[in-house]
Amino acid sequence: MTDPQSPAPRRTPLTAVHEDLGATLTDFAGWLMPLRYGSETAEHKAVRTAAGLFDLSHMGELAVTGPAAAQALDYALVGNLSALQPGRARYTMICAADGGVLDDLIVYRLAGEEFLVVANAANASTVYTELTDRASGTQAVVTDRTSDYALIAIQGPNAARILAPLTDAQLGEVKYYAGYRATVAGCRVLLARTGYTGEDGFEIFTRPQDAERVWAALSDAGAADALVPAGLAARDTLRLEAGMPLYGNELGPDVTPFDAGLGRVVKLDKTADFVGRAALAQRAKAAPQRVLVGLAGQSRRVPRHGYDVLWDGVPCGRVTSGSPSPTLGVPIAMAYLEPAAAGQAGRDGAGRLAVDIRGSAEPAALVPLPFYRRPA
Amino acid sequence: MTVPDELSYTPEHEWVSISGTTASVGITDHAQRALGDVVFVSVPPPGTKVTAGEPCGEVESTKSVSDLYSPVDGEVTEVNAEIDDDPGLVNSDPYGAGWLFKVQLAAGDGEAPPGLLSAQEYERLTANPQ
């Protein structure tokens, strides 16, 4: 039942903590990561109703620094990073020349000439290579800092209340997608109000040697507020309910940001040239080739990644992610559909849209994304 | 991980308990841990003929779906109706309240059918995956 993968996966600065907590560990993109500590459904619900603590140290951190750092990122990425204010973060993507997505990223501008690019673990080396190539010959330096950071996320409605007494930051002033230097539990960190769960929350980049101390301080402070450690299984169902794409599922080299409904991240109005501009400009004007939609299952069988979506029994798309939704109590999925099928299903899908679940057509309904939006 | 001595096992992680000519079947503690939270179990309805080593249902968890294999030859006589309402019983009590179905053995001699693993053998199997 284990995924045979060689060589031995990398440990994070918190792996020993997870082992002490009795976590089920899994090899994820070459890292030994907690999949769950007990019940992933309970962890999921804790994040929706209280708070969860995540080790995300597998994420790749790439520093881009120097007088030309902003210009280098404007060329390398689809976003307008030179317009980003210091202390702010942005969700963006790195694309190939043909417009295909190489990774989705969060970029923090720590200072005028200092950026931190956070990449998915599986893509970190690709992103590093591409950024280095794309910045070559400029006054920007790309450095892989992944080993210099542990990343801890605290997510959920109680997150701010738990974190507040431990930090010198005034959390009321730390806006969504802000990220700047602060202290947590006496340790110097990069504190960001970002996440991948659909809840309010923070991501805390620490030095590796501080990770256990910050984790323990948050655990202790959160004990009275129903904080639980949460693994990658809960993280995946949380992001799916929140309608957030996962690289390798909704995003990949064959997908453009427009396909994924994320054309807004492509800043065609920026003056600088950027890798993929010509292809993406064309793609922005063309009719979509596929549409990312949300599906809700009507039986208890769960649509999974790779299953065909059927319209009147005929394949019209494919499921990219699917799982039982702990919040909604029904199976949910994201899928790419042919535009005609998506349009028709939106008008008149009842009884005609289904997912081929291992040979049987299980009825599904088209539902708006995201599946879950946190109460205002 | 628990592997009760008195049960027999399959390499596909089912357990079977034979009493007279009836076999009770479920999935092991190892299996439920590997699957994570079980959300739905499909079992063969009473009257279904099942064959040892053949798929006869499926177990859906948050992250995956797995085939359920019959450990024995025979006919299904009873299914655990509680599982339909509370699939989590498979996680919380895999060898007890989380049992899945009962089979009237085709052989009918009360002997454990061939091909099943003892608790010791199953423990060795799960200690050395692959």
C-alpha cells in the first residue's frame, strides 16, 4: 500500500515531532510528510471550525535578489511583480513559452530588491532552473533557499487569536496576502497571511532550528482553542472545497491559466515582455477549449482524478480532483469539461451529467466554485 | 497495529472469522489505517455467490478507493447494515462492529479454506510491504 519511491525521502525540521505525534507519514514529492495524525476528516473539520497546524516545509523557497530582481520576475512570471509593494504577496504562475503552466507560486516582496518565490515541492527544481535561466545576464540573483526555511501554517477561524499573543506583529494590520518579517515565540520569522484552506490563517517561515520551538509554542497556545495538527490529506480536501487548484491535477504543462479560470493572473497589460506572452495573448482572445467546473455527486461513490465525465452517457470531460466533502457531506470534484457540455449542463444538466465511476454512470450536478466559502 | 491471533487473513488485507459453516469478513486494522477515514463501503447483497480471491465490493476512503476481495467461496447471507449509516465503524472497530458481511461456506466443513494467512503470516506481510 505504500508508494515505492527511491531514494529515501527528505525529512523536514519537524518530522521527529510528527513521529512523536503518531502521524501516518508519506513520501510526498520526495519529502517525508504527515498525511494525517488521526482522522483526516476530524482534522479537516477542526480547520473549518477552530484551527489546524500544518508542516509545509516541503515547499520550495527561492530568493530573487538584486537591482534587477523585479524586472527579472516580470519577465519570468505572468504577473506584474514590479508593481508589488514591499510587505505584500501575490499569487502568480510561471509558464512555458507555449503558455502551459510550469508551476503556481506565491511571491513575497520582502524589500525593494528582495523577493521570495514559494514553489510546489515537486516543481521547485524546475522553477529554480527556469528562474535562473530567465534571470541570466541581468542584475538579479536566484538562490535556492529551501533548506534555510521551515514553513508552518496555522489556519482556521481561531488562528489569529492563537497567534496574537505569540507575535510582535499587530495581526489586525496584517492583511490578506501581506508578508513581512516579525517574531513568533521569540524567533525571527517571515509572517504571511496566506493559506490553502479557504480559512483565515497564517504561514510562518522560520529558520530550521527554530521550527520545533515555533510549532510547540503554537500547539501550546492553541490547546485551549481546539487547535489540532493537520496533515496533507486534510490540506487536500480543504483546498478542494475552497476551489483552489492543485498543480498536477487542475494545473500542468498542458493547461494554460485561462483553462483553469485563472486568466486574471496573466498581466497582459504589463509593459515588460514575459515568457509565454505571445501564446497567452492569443489564448486570452480565443474561445476556451475546456472549462474548469465544480461537480457534486448524488451518490456516495466518489469521483476521483482521471475519471470521465459523461453527458448523456458520452465522455465530455475528465475529473481533475475529487473527494468526499467533510463540510458538505457529499462527494465533490473539479473537472475539465468541453465548453459546449459545460454550457448545456449549466442550463439543463439534471439527469444528463454523470461521472463514470469504475464502469457505472453516477449522476452529478454542476455546482458553482468554490464549493465552500467561509462565513464573512 | 492489531492482528488478532484467532482470525485468518488475505494478502489483500481482509480478515475472516470462521464459526461452523459461516465466515464473517472485514478489513484489517492495517488496511483501515492505510486507507484513512472510510466514507462508503459497497458489499455484495445477501444471496450473492462470492469466490475466494475475487473482488466482491469496494471501500471508499477520503483519499482512495480499494477493491474488497472475498476470502472464501460461498454465498452471502448477511451484511452489516450499521456500516451504511456509519462507515467510520470500519476505522474505529475493524474486527468488531466494523465487520462487513457473512458467507455461508461452500465447503461447509468448518475448516479454514486454503490460501488464507495466519495472524503471524499476515503480520510478516504487513511488516515488509511489497
